[in-house]
Amino acid sequence: MALSLSTVFWIFLIVFLGWFWWKGKAIKEYVLQAAKQHCQKMDVMLLDDAVYGRGLWFKRDDEGKLRVWRRFYFDFTSTGEERYRGTIVMLGYYVQHIELQPHRFS
């Protein structure tokens, strides 16, 4: 039985999306660890033990290679009473930027 070009295309697309999803989960775990380390370094507490993906795009790195750009949010607290937002930006497999919202010191 010969496969048509459209069947090969759909199989390739499904495999590619599965691979992309699997890699995305691994990056999300990496980002969670980066958020935990940064919160510990900044003497704040990560809330919910989670990061939330809120941006996905393609951008070029410093060498001109096309990479996946991702933005993640996480919540933290410094006093235990108020909730603040943090942001982590990834370019490919590297943390490009981590930022915490202005917050009170405990």
C-alpha cells in the first residue's frame, strides 16, 4: 500500500507536534527550577510551585540562529500576604531574562 503525499504530511505534522509538546514540557520543568532558584536568591517565596506559559514566538539569537522564544509567568510573595508576578523569558534552551514585579520587603 502506497502512502499519499497528504498522508505523509499529516503523519509528519502529528509527530512534529508531539515532539514539540514533549520538548515544551521539559523546558517548562527547567523554567520552574530557574524560578525556584531565583526566588530563593531574591529571598521571596514562589507560590503554587508552578510557572505558566504565556508567550511563544520565533526570534533570532545573538548568532543569528532562529530559536523558539517563550515567556513564562509565576507568582511569588515577599510578605506572605500579597501576591506578585514574576516573568522568565527563554530563547531556545537558555534563560534570557528573569524579572520580579516591584514588591514590599518583609
